[in-house]
Amino acid sequence: MTEVLPKVELHLHLEGAAPAAFIRQLAHEKRMDISGIFDAHGNYAYRDFWHFLEVYEVATATLTRPEDYARLTRAVLEASAASGVVYSETFLSPDFCGGRDLGAWREYLAAIAESAAAAERDLGITLCGIVTPIRHFGPEKARETALCAAETAGDFIVGFGLAGDEKKWQPIDFKWSFDLAREAGLHLTCHAGEWGGPESVRAAWRDLGVARIGHGVRAVEDAPLVDELAEAGVVLECCPGSNIALGLYPNWPAHPIARLREKGVRVTISTDDPPFFHTTMAREYARLAEAFGWDEAIFRSIARTSAEASFCAPSTREKIMKKLEKADV
Ligand code: ADE
Ligand code: ZN
């Protein structure tokens, strides 16, 4: 059931979805020594969330050309399609793709979008992009990123978000960038309520006016906030396997996704950075089924919520909805 159910993924970092072997191969081709980021089995190795961010950036340093991102896009979409994903939104950062230079960003984007179009023809999976500044790089760099996003908003770039270290800066510090993105027609999301508490969720929602929250699960610590999120229909991009791998929750039954859902919050399921967390969309479904007894009807309803909350054009959303009605992928 969990493999073949058609799925929608809203929260996936493209570099974070790079298999360790893929990054090792790129490093080998470029004669870069990044052996320190892998364990004895060849998997990514990190001590905690902050070390994870460092390892992520070392791995990402191997992606130096648009064609590297084209290869990566293909590899990631093949893995997603194998898990039953029919539509995916991925975070893309001009910080990593051309150093926030608009001309270079356009070249990276063209390579990614072309690779995604080929994967759509071959595998039947659709990809859209969400431009994402990195919070710990600061608000000034985020402005340059927002300018790149605004210039390239369209059918492929459909959203704007904020990733990175939630403990650095406040959402309001990024307001200029989010306002610019909104004016350019981009839909908005922001990582919050992962390493920051409910006040971080509240600030992102209130100060940036986002429709979705990346993670957002720590809202559960504030009952009135949970009710407000449910009432307003704010969508949480939950990534339970990521939260458990990074030690935010000790195990699957302890994860708040089921409690939030029972309170009427619109929860969705994603993998965040799947190879880092030894997960896939199919595995997330299987673990949630085990932990909470969720059945096919619940997963189908969550997939519909994800499609409704997707940032793509209405015509694309209609196509996804049709795919979700099918018995299997
Ligand atoms: N970048 C990649 N994964 C992330 C996460 N889980 N939180 C914040 N930034 C990230
Ligand atoms: Zn994330």
C-alpha cells in the first residue's frame, strides 16, 4: 500500500536529496576530498542539526555547474517516482546555484527545469521549484536571492521560502524579501517550529504572511496556536523521519503529526533531505502506518491536502488531482 499510493511531496531540498554515492562520485570527478562527511558505510555522518547543516554545505560544494544540478535533478526524481511521488516541490537556493548572480542563476535554473521536463516525459513526475534563501547567511544575502526569485517567477519557480538555522535572525528580518517575492506572484512558505518553538511558528506566520510552514510541528506545544492554525487552514509541511533522525523526537509514536491532524491542522508528509535521514516517501508512509495505524483513506486525504496546498498553476494541480484518484501509480 505505502509504495504504490500516489503521493505529493511539498518539502524537499534538492541538494539534501542527493544520494551520498552521487556526491562522492562528483567529488571524485572533481578531485575534491570530502571524505570527512561520510561514515564507514559511505553514508552522510553528522552529530546534530547544526553539524548536519555544515555537512550539507560541504556536500553541496561538489555541485559546481548547471549540468551537475541537471544530473542531480534526474537522480532525485527517479528516486521520488520509485516511491510513488507524482508531484514534488523542491527548494532551490541561488546561494548554491551561481552565488546569487542572476545570470548564473538563470543558467542553473534552465538546466534543472530542462532535466525536470525530461523526467516528466519519462517518469510521469512533475517538479516545481521554491526559491529559498539560507537563514544563517543573513537578510542581506536573502534580498539578493529574492531578486533572483522575482526575476524568474513563472511556471517552474512557483514559491519562495526560507531554510537554514532557525536560531539565527527573526522572520521579520526577511520581510523585505518575502514582500518582494509575494509581489512577484510567488507563494510563500518558511521553515519554523523545527528548532524554534511555537513562537517561531507564530512569527513566521504573522510577520511573513506564509500559507505554509516548513515543519511547524512544535506548534503542538501551544494549544491556542494549534487552534488558530487549524482555523486559518495553514498547511504544515511535516517531515517526521527528518525530525526523528535529527533527534527532535525520540521515535515515531512521539511525533506530533497525528495529534496535530486530530486537532484539525492541515498536515502533509515530506522527506526533507531523504538520504541524510535514511528515508523515502514510501518509508515515511510505512512508518506512519505502523506508528498511528493510518490507513489508505487517511493517506489519500493527506495527499489531496498536499495537492490543494501545492504552489503550482491550477491546471497542473488539476492534473495531479486526477493522478491521486488512481488506485496506484
Ligand atoms: N536545510 C536542509 N534541511 C533543513 C532543515 N531540516 N531545516 C532547516 N534547513 C534545512
Ligand atoms: Zn527543510
